[in-house]
Amino acid sequence: MIQLVAADLHHVNSVILDRMQSDVSLIPELAGHLIAGGGKRMRPMLTLACARLLDYGGARHHKLAAAVEFIHTATLLHDDVVDGSGLRRGRRTANIIWGNPASVLVGDFLFSRSFELMVEDGSLKVLRILSRASNVIAEGEVNQLTAQRRVETTEDHYLDIISAKTAALFAAACRIAAVVAERDDAVEQALDSYGRNLGIAFQLIDDAIDYVSDAETMGKGVGDDFRDGKVTLPVILAYARGDEAERLFWRQAMEGSRTSDEDLAEATSLLRRHRAIDDSIARARTYGQRAIDVLGPFPNGSAKAALVEAVEFAISRAY
Amino acid sequence: MIQLVAADLHHVNSVILDRMQSDVSLIPELAGHLIAGGGKRMRPMLTLACARLLDYGGARHHKLAAAVEFIHTATLLHDDVVDGSGLRRGRRTANIIWGNPASVLVGDFLFSRSFELMVEDGSLKVLRILSRASNVIAEGEVNQLTAQRRVETTEDHYLDIISAKTAALFAAACRIAAVVAERDDAVEQALDSYGRNLGIAFQLIDDAIDYVSDAETMGKGVGDDFRDGKVTLPVILAYARGDEAERLFWRQAMEGSRTSDEDLAEATSLLRRHRAIDDSIARARTYGQRAIDVLGPFPNGSAKAALVEAVEFAISRAY
């Protein structure tokens, strides 16, 4: 995908760098740490690749892709405060370096700046899509907060959470390409669906990786979710398939009274015994396949190939 | 002002209550604590009163006034996290009751919901005004964070900060009334100026009150700013007018090594000696007078009287 959108991405990066500036130097300093530091620009690349799929020839999507990345970055800054994280993409998080107050406020700066970019573009439809997505994300994050450490969370409830907190922005990033390319509602919905299913697949793989990867490949420590008491799909499956003793273990683990390396080893062993990781990946693959199938009616070519590849790449991270 | 806008405010409150709902029950619970709990609805009332001043007969301003209140509430939620506050308007703050994570995320929910309300209204001009104001607020808050505990902050720098963090939303709340009433740019600018000057006066009085009021009238403890090392105008004036020993005292106080009740008493005595409180109030009165004067060309009547009264009330809180 990177090759397909390289020229466009160059423009998007210019907008990002230009519009994260401020006379208050802490703002570009902190924002730059996250934006420059290893961000994969996945969401803006989706906007660009979808615009390419629709043969869009204009330049409006550069500003809007930057707006999407600003929303994502604001979310990350607030997430790290909410989770008390110390490491992201293998680097110290902004809240560790500059403190929680700065992370909260620079997040607000980027979030409001993203709306300024959309207003400059002038499409009420885009504004509707991205303000809705932002609201759904925040609602999903609060929902996750409520579910935190509750091992009884159902798979359906968990899918609701990640549909909101992760997949909504993937969907919106793709959908706005249909708006700028002035395509009909069916195309909007198809790209929304592609993004949403890719987003769910992406998050499920992230959840699986947390139990199998190491800090080097993942940019966060193995077992971070485990130690934070985050009830993700692998845990939900292992809990459902375990016996009473195992369920007690998971309950204690998620409530925070079993967070040692031995406990993590025990958790990993239980996940393996119940095929909870493999099945989480299989679920992810199903969503990934749905994302690919929705592209079926679109014309073949390099853009479609890149969007299919994006799904395959998201899944392949688990191997 | 309350009498003038009572009927409209009733509609605004309905929108607020209706649109802060969510299936995630923590959201209305937490938002309701702040929104229902003693909020004066000052900013939405300004929108309503300015619309009345312009003889606006429609209902668009109800939704937009609710959007303004949501932005304000989101800012308060994030402020309390940033300041680590425990008390606001005499009640425990949301971050104390539900924790910082919930306050950050519900703030994000209300902020994005405010943009959804604006999109429903459909005016790009209003969206531009309020996204700009939101961005300026966030920038001002980061700016204040940078200035925190720095007693060398100049009066000009301080005015920049409060123009951004407080006055920008007052200005925007008034300005959007001119947009919905479809009045020309001169009217927009006049109402913007009224709101901005009122906002600065309001903040300067708040700063003065912190050194003279008690928790009962103010809803926060006396000397909160002092103990938090917040460099406000009274401190800036006393520092400038003090001798070397006094400047050392202020430096130590703002850096946090002099926060006892005796230190606060010493601070209050220095402020009194240098007329720093009285002169802060005098500065506030000047801005208040500018706000009143800008209303001059508007037709006399109950709306204008209410807007003048709002300025006088803001100032009178210091007595």
C-alpha cells in the first residue's frame, strides 16, 4: 500500500507537520514525538488508497487524511493517560515524558485542529462522518473502561467495544474517500464496511499478539493487556472453555491479584490449551475475509490489490 | 439575564439532557454530575441573550447553545484532571468520584457530541467559529501549563493565556448568535468583542476572588490558585511591585515550597500592601466597560439591559 500512496502521503505529511505547529512550543514537541515517531499512518493511507480505488483525481483527501491522523493521535494520547501506559511502538509514551496534563491538552488541541481541517474542506457530510466516528470512539472507550477487569464480558460485548474504539475510525477513514470522490451511498457503505471489518480484524490480531509477541516486534511488552486486566478475546474464549479452577484464575488475574511472570506463563499455557489464540486469529481472519469480499465489485487494479494486501498484512502480524 | 432567556434556556436544557444520554450509563452519570450540578449555563445564556438582542425568532440557537455548554463541560472535565482538583462549585469533582480515565473520556464524548450538534445545525460558519475557539482554548491551556509556577510571567503573557482559555468561548458563544440571526460581519465582530471582554473580566475577577473569598461563596477553597502555584494577575502585580525579599517569597511560593496557611496569610498581606487585588479588579472593570461600550450601537431594550447586567454581575462577585 505504501508504494501506491507514496506521493499522496508526502502531501498528507506536509499538512500534518504544518498544522501541528503552534507558538506554544510544547505542542509541536509533544505531538511530533507521537506523529513523527514510528506512526504507520495506516488510517490516512486507507483514505488515500480508497480515493485511488475510486479514481479520485483531486487533492481534498490530503487535508482530510491529516484530519483522520490527528483524531487518531489525539485518541492515542488520551489512551495512554487512561491506561497509564509507559511504552508505545517501543518508545516511551508522551505522558511519561511530559506528564498526563500535557498529553490530555495536546490531545484536545489535535482533536479540535482536526475539525478545523474538515471545516476548511467544507463538506458537511465528511464532518458528520468524522464527528460521529469520534463520538462513537469516545463512547467505546468509556464502555471498555466499564468492562475493564470484568472477565464475564461476552464476546458480543467485546466486539461492540472494539467496533467502536478501533473499527469506527477505520470505517470513517475509508468512507470519506467516497464522499470526496462524489460516489453514491452504496459505495460509501461498501468502503465503510471494508474499513470496519479490517479494523476489527486488526484489533483482534493486536489482542492475540499481546500474548505471543515480544517488545521488539510489537512495540509494547508481552502481556501488557494481561497485567492491565484487559479482557480481550483470547481471555474471553479461554474463560468460557475453562473449568472452575481456571475461571477462578482468570477472575483473579483480571482483577489484578495475579500479575507475576509465572501468572503470565500460566495464562499463556491456558490460552494454548484451549486454542484461544488460534481461534482469536481465526475470528480475525473471518473479518478480514469480509473486508476483502466487499471489495469484489470494485475494478481490479493496483488500488484494490493494495487494499487486499492491507488486510493480509494486518492478519500476518500474528505469525 | 435568567428571566430574559428562561423559556429558551428550558429548550437548551432539554437538548443537553437528551444529547448527553448513552447506553454506556457511566456517561450520563458522570456528565450529569457536572451539567446538572450547579452549572450556571453562563455561556449558553450569552448565546440566547445575544440572539434576543438581534431579534432572532428561530430555534437554531437552542442546539448550538447546548453545543457551547458541551464544549465548556468537556473543558472543565479535562481541567480538573490537569489541575488534580478535588472541588468545583462546592462539590467533589468527577475525577475524584469516577477517576481521571473516565473524566478524560467523557470529556471527549461531550466534545465530539458538540460537533455532532453543530453538524446537525449545518452552518459551516458556526462550525468554523467553534472549532477555532476549541483549538484556541486547548492551545491556551497548554500555554498556561508552560507558564505554571513561573512567577516571571508578564501581564501581557497572562492576558494571552486567559484570552485563549476563557475568553475565546465567551466570544464564540456570543458570535454564533449573529450567524444564526444572519447579521453582517460587523455585528459578528461586535458580539465577539463583547464576549471576549466579558470573558477576560470574568477570569480576572475569578483570580481576585481566589484570594478573598471563602469556599462557600466561591465553590472552591481560598488560596487554591496559590497552593497550586498558579501565577495569576494579583501575583504578577505584587511580584512586580515587591522588593527583593518579596520576590523571593513569591518565587518560592509559586514553586511550591511555601504553601502553608501562614504562607497564604503572608501572600494575602503582600497583595493588600501593593493593592494587587484592587488593581486586578480595576483591570477587570476596564474590560467590563469595553464589553458594555461595544453594545452602545445596539437598540435599547431588555436584551441589551440583560447583557450589561451580566457584565456588572461578573464584576460584582468580587465584593
